[in-house]
Amino acid sequence: MKLTDIDPPGRSFSRWLTEEEIGRVLASDRGWRLAEDGSVVAGKLRKARIADSLGDLGRAAIANRWTARAAAPGSDGSGPTHIMWGVFNARSDTEIAAEIAAGIAARG
């Protein structure tokens, strides 16, 4: 399985980030890689699967409040995105993968 390094998006946090871009930021920070099938993988040797895609990682980040989007009164909450680094980094790779899987199963 060939793994590709994940670089953070070129867009700034001063602009709204898509779910895939949020996943890209988080994966890049943790040093995770992208597999050929588009899944997010942790580790070079064991290759633990974290999420099926960067979009799934981003959706889980929003659902689990690892990120926040500023909302002005009357807006849809699609303001700038802020990553809650302390909340995200306090979790192990295994915990993150389990929370993503649980969220996907719940949407089902």
C-alpha cells in the first residue's frame, strides 16, 4: 500500500474551511497519511486506519466539537473554522478512529 503525505490546505483559517479541508489540517498535524483508496492512515509500519476519507475526518471533527465555526447572529454558522487543538490532541489515534466509526454507524 502506497501512502502519501497529507499537506495542510492552502486556504487560511480566516476563511470557512470545508469538511475535507478540516480533515486535511487535522491529519497533517498528526502526521497521518493518505492511502491509495483515499482513507486516512496512521503509522508507517502498522498502518492503522483512522477514517475512510478526509471528509469523514472533517465531519467527525465538527460532530465531536474538535472544531468550531464562529456564528454571527442570524448566520448559518459557516464562519471561520477554529481547531480545538487541546481537545483533539488529547485523544489517541485509536480513540479518534473509534469515534469516527461510531459516528458513521450512527448515521447509518
